[in-house]
Amino acid sequence: KQEVTQIPAALSVPEGENLVLNCSFTDSAIYNLQWFRQDPGKGLTSLLLIQSSQREQTSGRLNASLDKSSGRSTLYIAASQPGDSATYLCAVSDAGNNRKLIWGLGTSLAVNP
Amino acid sequence: EPEVTQTPSHQVTQMGQEVILRCVPISNHLYFYWYRQILGQKVEFLVSFYNNEISEKSEIFDDQFSVERPDGSNFTLKIRSTKLEDSAMYFCASSGRVSTDTQYFGPGTRLTVL
């Protein structure tokens, strides 16, 4: 059964730092991996999707990498800003036909001015 | 930019009552999903829907739950007799012509069962 783990659970950094969030999954038979952002009490905003055949994806200050064979993904945030404060969730798309997402618990990020 | 919408944003109900949560997926999407997130816990898959039928459901999605796409645009989740433990944020998602496409999520419905 696929399990997704995210470390650290929480992170507090000063503004301007570059930071790395980690996601690991137990079954490498995935179709893709998505990173999401969730603000307190709010919905889920998709940040990046990496297909299983890809190694990385970039969007602005965000870069996500995927090492499927070792079951790991990282989300790199460059030059962090207070507006980046949120919970970041990693989800893998199950290898079945219906591609349900299996989720980590998230990393709660606080970027301090 | 197209988005997934959900109504209501917050629903409060008494235990044992029926609730219907509504979603309008992105218009040309073919795959639809419901997930839920109990406070402080992981987001959990409930059900996926394709070609007007359930394609997969989780252990959580028992006989008390049902989904419908009544009119080609709305996608609903019904809980027949709510329990306290059904209190959660319920998210609807849709993805495009290929199920490996990005899943886009609605803002969620917070369900509180008293």
C-alpha cells in the first residue's frame, strides 16, 4: 500500500532563504507527483506536476524534482517570501487506472519578515 | 481561468441528517474525484467518477455515500445519514481528457456534524 511521508513537518525561516521540502513514497509505481499549497482553512492549489518520466519541473521560484526509483521528490523554493507561508502537500498519482491521489501530511512553512 | 467551484462553503447538520455537497467541475474535464480532509489529518481519496460511473472508491465510501452527475455539469456527493466522524473538509477535483493530467481542486465544503 502506497504511503507518502513529508519532512519536515514544520519549518520556520527568515525571508529570503532558499529552502527544500522533502517528500518520500514507498511504491515507485506512480504515474505522476503533484505539489500543492494549502492556506489555513482553504482549498488545495496545484503548484507543480511531474510526470513519472520527468526529473524536474519549474515554475517561477519553485522547482520540483523527482527520483522515482528511490521514491523521493523535493520542492525547492528560492528566495522565500512571507507570502509563501502555507502548508505544502505532496501527492502521488496511484498506478491504477483511476489515478487517485495519495497524500502526505504536509510541511507547514512560515516565512518571517 | 476555468476553476472548480463547490457549494456550500460551509454546511452544519445534525447527526443522522442527509447532506448533499455540490461541485461544478471544469467544463471539458472528464475525470471527477471527491476527497476529504479531517482536521489535522491527511487528505483522503473517497471516489473517482468517469464516463458516468464510479471507477474506484475507497473503504471510506460505504453505502452511506453516493455520487451523481445529474445534469452534465454538476457533480454531487450525498451522505445519507451523517455521523459525527463525517465532519471534515470535502474537496471536489477534476482532470482533463487524460487521467494523468493535473487534478484541479475546488475550494472545499466544510461539513460540521453536530
